[in-house]
Amino acid sequence: MRRLFSFQAGRALFGSVPRVLIVFGSLLAYYLLAMWVEPYVPWWLTTVVGFVLLFGLLYLGSVWLDHDIMRAAEHESSDGDRS
């Protein structure tokens, strides 16, 4: 839980080009969908969905951070075996 709201998790969202495309694509899709449904739904529902999206992206960043940490540790251990 501690890593969920860390700066490293935020940086993990922008660690590579595909990750950046996923983040910006998600935000763009939310923006376009919010503009399209704005006349038909209450304003607070759009806000709640936006916060859920942001927390989902933070969670995704923490998952990617854990993946990066495990991959770095695996890479480090494989380097030690070669020596």
C-alpha cells in the first residue's frame, strides 16, 4: 500500500513509450467520453468516474513498479550467476 501513492509508482507510469501511450490514451478516452455523456448524466458521476480512473492509474503504476523491481532483481541475480 505504501508504494501505491509513491512518486516511484507515478514515474513507473511513464517508464516507457507503451506505458505513456496507455496512460494518455486512457485519459483521452475518459475526456472524450465525459464530453459526450456530460449532457445526459449528473456532474458528480463524471467526477467520480474520473477519480476512479486516476486511482486505477495509480494502482497500475504500483503494479508496473513491482514488475520493474522484480525484473531488476532477476536481472541482477542472473548477472551474479555468470561470474
